[in-house]
Amino acid sequence: MENKVLKVELISWREMHVTLQCNASLTYFHFELLKDGDKPMGVRLFDVHPISNGYLLKYRIDDFFELGHDYLLVSRDFNVAHLDVSKAVDFDGFDEGFTYTGKDLGATYFYDRTDFALWAPLANDVYLKYFENGERKLVKMRRSDKGVYRYSLEGDRDGTLYSYIVYLNGANFEVIDPYAKSANTNCKLGAVINLNKIWVDSFMDFLPPLRNYVDATIYELNVRDFTIHPNSNIEHKGKFKGLVEPERVTRGNNPAGIDYIEKLGVSHVQLLPVQKIATIDEENPDKTYNWGYDPYHYFVLEGSYSTNPEDPYSRIFEFKKLVREFHKRGIRVNLDVVYNHVYKVETSILNKITPYYFFRHDKDYKFSNHSYCGNDIASERPMARKLIIDSLMFILKTYGVDGFRFDLMGLLDATTMNEIARVTKEYKKEIMLYGEGWHMMDVASDGSKMANMDNADILPDYAFFNDRYRNIARGSGGNAKLDDNGYLLMNNDHFEDFKYIYQGSTVSYTLPMLFNSLNQSLNYVECHDNATLYDAIEHSTKDDEKEILQRIKLINKSLILSFGIPFIHAGQEIGLSKRGEHNTYNMGDKYNWFNYDVLDERYELSLSFANYIKQRKDIPYFKITSPSELDSLISYKQVDDSMFIYLSGEHYKDSFIIAINPSKNTIYYDFNVEVEQFIKKDKTSQKIYTKNAMIFPVSCKTFKY
């Protein structure tokens, strides 16, 4: 058997382990640990353990151990091996010694030089690779405090492409700068960006005030999905530019793209991820369709949405103009951001630069996967928290966006999320912050609480996707469970539960209170995940298309006229289908596109939907954020299987009855019995409603029944 050193690991600042493959009869071991190849380190063997086909040797390190050097284990009888220092990220004092708080990571452009800075505390050396007049050049960077490597490149380096070569644990890794502001195709190389020349007026003054989250109506869409369908004359299909092309129409001459969104009257669009996506080949996006919940880079935008992904400036300018065009129409732009996991830790640039630091792992250094989508980011670690906040602030300041939706927010720690809220709201008071607050783990690796709905009381600046609303109003709609119908799909067992969700789950009624403010309840019945509303209704009711579309109108109107924040997935308003599929994240255009043929067929549904939003804006009660105030103004009455919701208060000019009838029966009710004293003109003795939610405004200061 060949004598071989299999592994040399630093276990603590004062201990290293050596794993040997050798003959079991070997009893004498003589190893030296050399710093940078020629400086002996004092080490003492204190324990020997026989293992299969060899031994595990444990050594004390007597000399002061310092990161940033190459340590070699040498012996007459064994091969030379490099000391693996990866586990040092978990040693006592690491965070205190290596947390960097400066604001200059990445490439900082000046007209006469560019300063490069990379945080790589474990690395032995780092080299800057850059291109000058097409020629590849390589320079060694200088290690400075806190494990930051630096180099200042003289001259005007605007647009220069570059990467880092990190020498660590005896191996070289070429990586893009995790703080690069843009890149060439597929993020092969970062690009030096002159931020002074990318200014574009974001037309913030065109936006109406947003005093509270409940003033918002959010419309979720994917850049490619909303523009790729052949039935429109959008020119730049699948691109940032295509989404905001003006005066685009369908074959039926109905508005498409941004014109269509504007006519709906929503206050916000929420874009599915636009940060660089790991599994999309920017040269072949038609063959690598993906929604983007597998982030590769947090600062660089996805190049497949650009008309020229090789040009680092193209994606920047085109996205800035996208935001500007929505703002010009009074619509804010929120971004869906994915900071909770990566698709594969093995391909992560962060793990190549600083192994184990940015990802949660157990005591055996096995990476966790609580998202079931990939490996979990350790948001609680100081430099991970810094990376998240720095990238969010860059996007906020550079592109002028208006909010962030945090994917699987329950995997991020509450301390990080509250710090995000503090710094973003200092910069933009009217920013929206919300996310998926599912309970996916109890505490982070440092013991801090997580940003899930159970902890909503310590996250007052965040709204949460309220799955109780979806489950009670429509039905659970899970991956394999579509038969659990909600109240609006004729399950009257949920009659009382509907009152609970109608008030944004802010009262302890049939279920415990979830939220302390109506600003925290994001109400939805459909999103990009799981079955569409149309498919859920078709599966659950077996109704024909006419009846399904009538019920879609009922559910959409009930959603818009519920307390909290209405959230709508693009196509929900006209009953788009995914052909019964639940998870279409990589299934391509025909399952995911916004079908403009269907819009032409059902354009009346979109007009009705726009009217629901207008009605919501016209009813002042929906601006209420206080649960106790709402509870004092609202009351309910059951008529057969329908629900009458009464809104009345002495400080409001009008009172309202919102009547919801989810059954298939027409209900007749004499409203004069209750409202005759308040109606001064039209005293029609009877109102008829069926399969729809109807509003009855009453001109009075009080309403009792």
C-alpha cells in the first residue's frame, strides 16, 4: 500500500489533524509544518488513532497561527500536502477578527484609477486578472486588514473586464467578483462600471403617495413570460425593453405589455428574480427557461433579459429605463429577491472564495437544505448579512426600485431583516418589504430568531404572504392537494373562518391572530407557485368554463375587497391556466407565458378586475391599518350561504355593505328593511346578486342592523 497523506485540516487555532493512508504496522511518524514553504512551525503529535487503511494523527500547534499563508505538511515518507484551513471560519474570534465594515468591496471606479477589494480571509494569495486591449494580464493583490485583498489599477478602466484568482488550500479558483456591478455574458467576468455615467431619471415624482402597505395592489409577473407570447406586437420579446414598449397591442387590438398593466390600475408590479440566474444560459435562453430562484450573483442583473448580454452596460441601462417607464405611469416596481439559498453550493462563488462561511452546515460540515431547493445562506453571519444589505442598497440606489419580496423569508434571520428595514427605509421611506414567512427552521446557527410569521411581532416593517387567506378563501392549493375547497369554492364549513381572513388574520377568532397590523397581511389566492386559480376551480368544481370564469370574478373581487394587501399573479384576472401543472419553474413558455389570445377572448374580465381595484380605492375603510379600529367598524350577517359585511363608522361619510354569495343559488334580499332610513333617493325594494360580490354604498354616518 502506498504511503499517502489524504488530508490535513486545521481543527482549531492550536490543533491540526492528519489523515494517512499507510501500512498499519507503521509506528513512526515524522512530519513538519512549513509556513510559506520554508518557515518551520512548532507542532507536537499528541494522539494517534488507527483507522481503515491508515491513521488519524492529532497535532498541537505551538506557534501563533496566522491566516493568509500557505502551510505545507512535509515528510521523508509521505507526499507533500497543503493544510486545509476552511474550518477556521467557525473558530472562536474569527468574526471579531475578520468582519469588514468598509464600503469599498468590489471595483470602485475613479477617472484615473480603479480600486479593487475582495474579502477572502482564508486565502493564501489573490490575483487580479484583467484585460487590456484584448491582452490578459495578472497582478498580485495585497492582503490588508480583516482579510481584504486590494489592488489599485492606474488609468481610466471604465468597462474593463476582470476576475480574481484565489489561491486557497493548495488550489486555484478563478471567480467573478461577488461585488461586481455588472458582467459580460453568463457572468464569466465582472466589469468595472462608472456609476456616474449610468444616471437615468427614475421619475419618482410621478408616483402617488404610499402612506401604508394597504394602499398597494401588487401584480406579480415574469419579464419573459409577460412579453414572449406571439399574439402581440411587442418587439423585444422576453426582454426588459419589451415589457415597457408603449402602444403595444394584441391581434384583437387590446393593450399589451405595460399599457395593459396600467389599465388594470395596480399600484405595484413585482418582478420575478432579475438578479443573475445560475441555470439560464444567456446565449441560449430559449433552451434554458427558468424563473430564477437559483441566484448566481446578487449585484449583476440577468443578461438574458438584456438585448446585448455581452455589453455590461446594456442590462443596466435597459433595466433603469424599465423602472423609469413604470414610474412615469404611476406604478412602483418591486423585486423578488432570493437570499435564502443557492441552487448548488459547489458552484457558488462565495464558497470558492471562503469555504463554509456563507452557508449553514452541521457539526460534520454537511450543508443544510431547509428550503429543499438548495443550500441555505447563513444570513446571520456578519459578512453574509453585509453582502445581502450591500447588494440591496446598490439595487435600490442604482435602479430606483420601490420594494423587495423576499423568497422563503422564513430562512433568513430576523436581525438581518430588521437591519434591512432600517437602512432601506432611511433611504426610501415608502419602500415595501414583504416575503414568504413560512416556518422552515426555528433558529439560525447563532441562536437568533427567524423571519417567519410566528415572529411577525418583532418584524413590524414586513408584510407576509398569508397562506391562511388562500387556504380558507380558495382552498389549500398545495402540490398534491386541490380537493380542500375554501369558502369561495362553496365550502360553507369555512364561513366563520372567512371572517377571520377577511380582517387580515389580525383578530383571534376561529384561528389565533397572526399579525398586529393590516399592513402585514398580504392576501392572495394565486402566485407563481402551485396551481393557478382557474386550474384549482376546474379541478375542484368540475364546472364548465362559463361557470369557472364567473367564479374567478367572484374570488378576485372578494380578494380585492378584503382587508390587508391584495396580491395578484399575472393572468389570474382572466383565468389563465398552466394545464393543471403546479410547479412550472423550468417548463418553458407555453406553460408560463401571459397568453394574449386568452386576453382577447376574455378582455371583459380584465375590465371588471380594473373596476374592482377602482372600487377599493374609492372605499376609505380599506386604508385602515389598525385591527382594533377595523373591528369596531365591521359586522357580519349570514343570509343562506352568503355573507353580508357591514362597514360603518361615525367618522366616515359613507357606509357600505359588501355582499358575497359563493353558492350557485340566486339570493333575493329586501335591503329596505335595513337601509331605508339611510337611502334618500332610489328606494328600490330589492337587490339581486348572484355568484359575485356587490357593493352597496349608503350615504350616512352610521349603519346598524
